[in-house]
Amino acid sequence: MSEKIKAWPGTPLSEKDIREKRILVTEWQPNLKYAWDTGAGYGRYFAELKKGKIVGTKCNKCRRILLPARVFCEWCFRTVDEWVYLKDTGTVNTFSVAYTGTAAERLKEPRIPALIEIDGSDGVAIMHLISDVDPWKVKIGMRVKAVWKPKQKREGAITDIEYWKPI
Amino acid sequence: MRKVAVVGAGMTKFMRRAQETGKELAWETAKLALDSCDLTIKDVDCVVMGTAPDAFDMVHMKSEYLGDGAGAWRKPYVRGFLGGGTGVFTACQAWYHVASGMFDVCLAVTEEKMSSCLPHPQGAFVTCWDQFTESPLGTSLLWFFAWEMNRYMNAHGITQREIAEVSVKNKKNALHHPCAQLPGEITVDDVMNSEIMAWPVKRLDVSPTSDGAVVLVFASEDFAKRITDKPVWVEGVGWCLDTMYIGQRDLYYPKYVEYAARMAYDMAGIKDPRREIDIAEPYDPFSYKELHHAEGLLLCDKGEAVKLLLNGETQRTGRQPWCPSGGALGVGNAIAATGLMKVAELFWQLRGEAGGRQVPGKPRRGVAQAWGDEMQVGTVVVLGV
């Protein structure tokens, strides 16, 4: 009864009210730490990244490549059949030129997060960053190649690929 | 299953920061909603709560924390949580509590207090991403929307200027909403010249973060007919989750919304939603999302939503108004509460009680939709009179 309700509850505050402690607040900053096991699928995926290789898995029922690699096919609901090495080249599926960070803080230099369809995967994309390029020249469909960290600096993580650059 | 009606509604103003706690927002709104249909908490058989991540407040078991404000203590109580899709799902949940025959009156409470999270609630989404393959890249939630908008524009040859018309329309519609946080008369140029957040997403393409609450009262047919001569019926509900691996679906089209919509339309007996739906409240946390979701709701062909927008069909006075409330872009985006705000808008519109926002021509049927989880859940409700 929108038109019949005359007064709507709620008392708006401004950022100043909090910053200048014009109202009473209780603050808390959590200090939490976690260690996540990578499991069987991602475990090997990351071990291969450390060797400079991108690996996916394949379900022989739907013939799909699963990437990032995992041990079961969620559509067929069965164990995957094999591990498949893919190329470290791909095609930009979509991208952004991002001026905001994790907590919406503003970045002076933009980053170029993208979904990259990995060659040999039949169009499956992974999330990563593009660099070494004028951000405004990046296009959907652009061909890119992985730039790997030097071997001794790799740690078995998605960041073992530093970024992707245009071919 | 029994027929279920919405019989009462209440909401708070949507605000960047509310002085009230979440409990207080929930209480004020629940009381308003019950008062609106002359019921008391004693008439309520069960309560469903919709509220998005605990991380906004960093209060564990947030629904229990909010329970007293929601009138839930010593009653059957459950929280539904589908991220941004929560609000509309709360209506689905209320529906099946009553439709099952177990309860006559269900209070559906949605509350969000995003402002507690400093410096910005977007930081609370840091664990939304896959902790192995995504978060280590230093993700920002906006990336996702930027990718999707880019893909959508690219697939159909749609421009940023065309999409900006959604922000213009919705902020204008919100001028007539008494609870709106960011109503206004803006131009396409204002949107285009606003700060680039994550290209192609600009500041005025984005809904604000908000504090607020919305409550609806659901009742069985017998009960509803006893207390009101203007029940608004829940004709259809639907929800669907798509894959978490975003590289394994094409972002240009929200298939999960289509599946949810088909579920709701089948239940409502709707064959042609383009003709049989009078008003639509697709979820519009970003300007392109209204168009993207309208396509998923089968209100037009893929890539055609922008044409309906540009020829005025989706204006409040158009053939099929989209977001007559002002949407998340204009009213505000208190995540879970915004989803239910859209259902509340249908309730007010279908009863002819939307005041300055009233869609002309006595609309008889509307669809509301929300979207969320890891950006791949669709929740849909069809209301009718």
C-alpha cells in the first residue's frame, strides 16, 4: 500500500557521521587465516602449471574438456577419463579495463582481466590477466600467449602465469 | 498445492548508511507490513528470511541475529540465501511454505545492511571467487559485470550509449518512489562521462550499495479472502542455478534466468510472456542487466531488448514497462531487500496503489526477477490479480 503509507522508516547517515564518530560505533577487524588443500583435480592442474604446462581433463561421454582441470564431469556426473595437455595460447573471449581493486579502491594504472579461450579446449575459457599492451587496443577475438614466471619462481599456482600478451 | 496470495507489504527507505541496526530495520518493516493488512505477529505461522552474505555485517548466523526483528522467535524459521538472487527467492520460499498446506500466514522478511563493511562492501565479496584459480589474481567483483556487458555488447552490436538509456529511465522512474536512494534526471552523456569503474562499466551504469529492508505477508487463499478483497496471487515461481565455471558458459545470455522463467511461466500457464505480462521488474544492478535479464525472461528475442528500450515500449507508460519502481539503479541495491522490493512493486502496481509510479491501464500480471550467487542463479516470481 505504497500510496497509503505516509512515513517510511529509516534514518540515513552520511559517511562523515561514521568517520567523525558523530554516532556511536563498535569496530572490529578480523584476523583470520586459512589453508585450503587444492585436492586431486586442481592439485595436478597446479603441479603442471609449475612445469609450464596447462592441463585439462576430458569426459569421454560428453567429450568436453574440463578446465580448470577437475576429476568429475558435473553434467554427466561421472569420473573424467583422461588428462589432456593444452597449448599456452588462446583467444580473448571477453575482457575489461579495470580501474577498481578488490574493495572498490581506485587504481591509477588499469588492469586488464579477461576470459581467455585456451587453444585445444574447444572454446573453454579461464580467467586471467592481459598485460604488455595498450589497454584500449585489446579486442574480443585477439590472440594471446601466456607469459610464464621464471621456473625457479613458480610455486604451483594460477599466478605461475604472470599474464597473457598479444601474439 | 494451495493458492497463495500476497496481502501486505512494507519497506524502509533505501540508504547508503542507515542509523538503524539490521534488527531494527527488519522490525520497522515487518511491523509496517503487518499493519498494512491489519494483522499482528500472532497471526503469523512461520517466517522466512532473505539476507545476503554474512560478510557484509561479519555476524555469523545472520538470520538468527535478525530473528527477533523478523518476528521469528518461537516460530518455524528458515533463511534462504542465493546471493543477489535471494530477495525474489524469499518470495518463492514463502510461497511453498503456504502452498504446501503447512502454514496459513508466512512473513517474508528481507534485510540488508551493507554499510557496516569498511571501506566498501565490495571487499566482502573477496571470497566469492574460486580461492585457487581466481582470487589470487586480485579479483574485483566488477570484473565479472564488465566481462558480461562486453560480451553482450559484442554479441549483438549494442553500444554503451544505448545501454546508458536504462540508467536514465530507471533513475527517472525512481523520482516517484518514496524510498528511493538515487533518483534523478540524468542524460546519456552523464552516464558516458561518469567515471570508468571497469570498462565498459561506468559509475552511472552501477546501482548504489544500500541499507534497507522489505517485508511481504503471504497468506493461503482462505485466509487472504477473509482479510482483503484485493489479494494479489502468486501465479508462478521458478529458480535455477548454472555452472560456477564461468569460462564454460557464454556470458552473452543468462540461460539460468530462462530456465527459472520457464518454470514460473509453466506454473502460471503463460504461453507468450511478451503479451501476457503487463509489467516486469528484471533485476538491474547494472544498466545492461535489465536488458540481459529481460531477454532471459523471454520478454523479447536475444539482442532485441535494446530496441524495446529505445522505442519507448519499456517506459512506465509504454507497452510493457520494465522497472517502473526505478529498480536497483534508482531505488537502490540493498541486495536481498531489492529483490523483494521488486515483488513489492508488482504487489502495489497490481493493486493500483503505486501512487506517482502507477502504470496506467490497470496491469493484471507482472514478473519480478533477481540474479546472483556467483552470478549464475536466476529467481523468478509471477504475480497476478
